[in-house]
Amino acid sequence: MTTLTETSVAGNDDQRSTNEKMMIALDVDGTLVDHDGHMSAPVREAAQAVVAAGHEVMIATGRSLNATLPIIEHIGIENGYAVCSNGGVTLRIDSSLSIGYEVIHKATFDPGPALRALRKRLPTAKYALEDGDGNFLSTERFQDSSFGVEAVGVDFQTMLEATAVRVVVFSSENTPEEFNAAIRHVGLAGVTYSVGWTAWLDIAAAGVTKASALEHLRARLSIEMHRTVAVGDGRNDIEMLTWAARGVAMGQAPEEVIAAADEVTHSVYDDGAAHVLRSILR
């Protein structure tokens, strides 16, 4: 493990051939924006500079599509790709399209078994589900900025019968330790999951992570593995950080995230992502 140094990685010509491009995957919450949703000017300007230099800059986030689009616009990606819903949805960004993007991949799954098992252990938790059409269904008043749309209240049976891209479980009545113990007891099978900072659980289809979606894009773009960089702070970033040739953890990341990374940068409140991005241009 090393701390970040701003060493030269690539030049900054406006146009780059495929073998010159870096592929840079950036988490959003806790990386590009702080936990109040604010992106600092140094982070925004550094991201815009790397985009302008012709590298493949990709948002890779747990956020759903509609909550990701403002970040893409904010850092000036007009053509490229993005990974949403922890790998469940992949976008191709193209400014010539009428809405500016198209969904090129969705990984859906049957949420029923996981939801039934979890509700037995966590009956008072809140449950939300992103379906294949990008709608959010929830068992009660459950709204989060990462959804990008207003969740529609439904009964639990309706949620069980839906096709899911992403399931979110949140418990305000349990400690994180109790929440983790419940998840371990359930033994979720046939899905991929990650636990957030608190009693928050994200569930995706089996084998689907930010890393799996990014690897498909890397192959699609014919970018060599040693030219990949990833920056993140959450447990849902661990696979992405180990996938990248250069995985950088934010300074405020939990210990297990830092352990998975090659480097540690400053915290989100000290513009850690900007330090990483500027190092790519030197």
C-alpha cells in the first residue's frame, strides 16, 4: 500500500489512439461528491481536464441512471460510457442521440428469494427495488437521492413479483453490526451484494459488480489492462479497485476498502479525486 504521488502516467494530447488512452473509473458519492452531494471546483475541473485530454473517463456508481446523468453532465462527458446501479446498467453516452445516451446492457434478476429471506430477519427494514424499466418500487415511504426518481409505494407481494436491476434494503432500527449479522445468517445466494456505510444493503444479479461491467467495456474499447485506473471509497468499490491496474481508495474509506487498493489519496473533503486525476495529466 502506498500513498498517492502525482507521477506521470500519460500525456494530454487532445486526440489519443486506443493504445494511448487511460480508462478511468470514478465512483460518485464519497469520491466525486461529498456526502452532502457537493462536488468541489478542483474535482470538477480536474475531471473535465482529463475528459478533454481524450481519456476514457467513466462514472461507475451505485446510483441509478437518472441520478447519474447530472454527474456525467457536470464533468463534461459528451461521448463515452458509464456504469450505474453497481454494474446493473451500462450506458453509452452520445451527444448526437436525442436524449444523449442509450442503455446498452441491463443485468436483471429475480429478487423474490433474497427479499423473502431478508424480510424474515429484518421485518422493520425498508425495501426498494429498481425494475427493468428504471422505476423504483418501495414498501413504504423510502426515498434516496441515489434512486434518481421518486419511489412508488407498493405492497411486498408486488415487489416479489417484479424483475429487478437493483434492490436496496435500509434499516434505521438496527445497528450496522446487527444488520451485518442478519445478512450473514440469511446467506444470500444467487445474487451479488455489498453493505454500505450504515445498515444499507445493495443487491444485484449474481456476478454483477462495477468491476464486471467495467471489464466488458474495457474489452469493447480494446484498452490494455495496465492502462486502467479506478477511484472509490465504498465496500461496493472493492471489486473495482482490485480489478484496476491502479486502484485508489479515498482517504476516508473503511479499512477493508483501503486494503483492497494500491494507493490511498486524500479524503473527499480534501479533494482526493482531484489529486488522482491531476496525476494522470502529468
